[in-house]
Amino acid sequence: MKIFWVGDKHRSHPWSVRPGGNTVIVLYKDSKCYGYDKVKRPDSYMTKVIGETIKRVYSRNDNYRMETMEEYLEEIFILKPTSQIVERVWSKNSRVKFSSSLEKFRTE
């Protein structure tokens, strides 16, 4: 899987460019994969980023519109700042919202 790493120039919040935090990798239903580093509050940050990505990229096509953000997603992975292991924290078969799965990874 090829990961598109989102650079600092695409970030607007000051925390997003400051070192530290987690690395979050999001795999969408269409196999596009985006990576974000320096994420301090993954539940809030990813809700915003995934929502903006869906509006910008995916929901332009009326035939691709879905009811919830989770319907656009396949899996979400996280790499904690103290680990070298990428961990799957949410998948399409999860019975909870992805933001709930990311809440426990807040560093600030």
C-alpha cells in the first residue's frame, strides 16, 4: 500500500506542525491511503481531516455519497510516539465511531 504523507504546508492548526504526538494512517474505501504525523488529539483532528477529505474528494460524485464518515473508510492505524509498531485501531467492521477508537491516543 502506498501512503500519501500530508505535509506541514497543508496544516492550519499550530499543534499540527509542532513535533510530538502520534502518526495516524487512514485507508479509504477506494484504496487511497493518507498519513498524518504530529497528531496530538487524533479523535478531533481526524474527524476534521476526514470530513474535509470526504467533502473535497469523495462527495463530488453524487453516486458516491454515503450517510456517515465511517462508510468512506476501510481502516485506521496509529503509531504511538513511544512505539515502533503500527497498530490498527479501527476497521469497517467496528461497531463504534472511529473518533471513539482514537480518543485514548491523545497526547495533549
